[in-house]
Amino acid sequence: MADYRLTDRKFSRQWRRSKVYTEREIRRLAKKRGLEFFVRKGSIHVTDPKTKQTVANFQAVAAVGEAAPDNERTRTLAALRFG
């Protein structure tokens, strides 16, 4: 299951930018507030059914350890840090 991070919060204070959410958590919070939830190409959009406005957007993030470092310096730092 993918993890998601908040990219845009327009009309709601329900979600925090620093937290990484699972799809299940986003679905539960949206349902709790009576909001619509849909997935589109690796991102999740939450909308208000009454006003048809987007409340929050979430983007999929790579899990820890999946991302490959780009250059030699970052590979060395990653090896020292997690090594």
C-alpha cells in the first residue's frame, strides 16, 4: 500500500502537512467529515460534495529505502547515516 503526503490544503484544517497518511486513513477521515474521496494517477483528491470544491490533495511518496540516491555524495552520506 502506498503512503501519501498532503500537497495542498485549501479549506480544511483536518490534515497535517508533516504527517504521512495511508489511503485507509485518508478515506476514514474524509468519510468522517462527509467529504468525497477519489484516487487519480497516484494522487488522492478530497472534495466537498456541497460546494464541489477541492478540500485537500495528497501525492504518493516513496517508502523509506525505496528511493535511490542521485549522485556519489548522497550515496556516501546515506551509507554513513544508515550504514
